Amino acid sequence: MSTIPTQPPVAPPAPTGGGITRRGALILIGVFVLGLIAGGGGGLWLAPHMHRRLSRQDRYVRHMTRLLHLTPSQATQFRAIVVDMRQHWNQIHRQLQPQYDALFNQELRDFAPIRAQERERVRAMLNPRQRTEFNAWVAQWDQRHERLVHPRPSHPEAQTPAAHPAASAHPRR
């Protein structure tokens, strides 16, 4: 009888190609991070361009909806007020356009009651917290508008408000 010499057992080969190496994982994470950066940068670049496609009226409604945290029902009411008042303003502008440039400062005073009525209609639909936010926004708007219509002269020889271009030209809406 012959005996077959036995050899020590051989370990199975290590798996290849089935696992992720450390280098592969770092590359995968790097590509993911670059994708996030590119996507975020693209979003930041596109956002202002997409915003411009909205009408001024739509941007105003969206801004006030966010600022005042309007409910969907309030936002619908607010939009209706804005549309109604825009039609009212457009009618006034069409009627007064021939004289508008010559009478700009006087007409601003004449429009004050209409603007006050619009603001009171908006205030009537708001809750107390929203009214506070709206009143703060109105104060800021009035302040910016006043600076546009009656800018302060930077030195004694500066133009008077009546001679300033903003006072003699209708700001196109």
C-alpha cells in the first residue's frame, strides 16, 4: 500500500474586485461632494434669473406672503386686493399721464388717500402679528420712497428736490 503524502491545507484565495478599497471610497465621496457644490452653485446662479420671470406684482405678493406668513386663504385675498388696486392705479395713470410729469409732487399727495385705503384694506385681513410686520414694512417703504422723491442734498450747491430728476420723471412701474 502506498501512502499519499498529505500536504498542508491551502487557504482560499482572498476575494478580489468585490469590495471597495479605501481609495475608491474617497473618490466616490469626492465626486459626491463636487456634485453638491456644482448643484448648489448652479442653483444660486439660476435662482435670480428665475425670480426675474415673475411680474413685479407676483414678486410683491410672494414677498408679502412670506414676510407676513399669510395662510393660503389670506394670500388669495391679498392677491385679489393687489390685482384690484393695480387696475385702479393703471386707470389713474392712464387718465393723468399727460399731466403727470408736470404735476408729480402734487399728484403724490393726491394719491396718499388711495394708498392709505389700500393699506387699510390689507390691515383689515391680517392678524395682530401680521399687522405689526406689515406696518414695519410700510414704514420702510415710505422711508425709501421719500428718499427717492425728496433726496437730501449732499452739499449746499446740490440740486433742490424739485430740480432732481426723480422729482420730474415718473418712475415707471
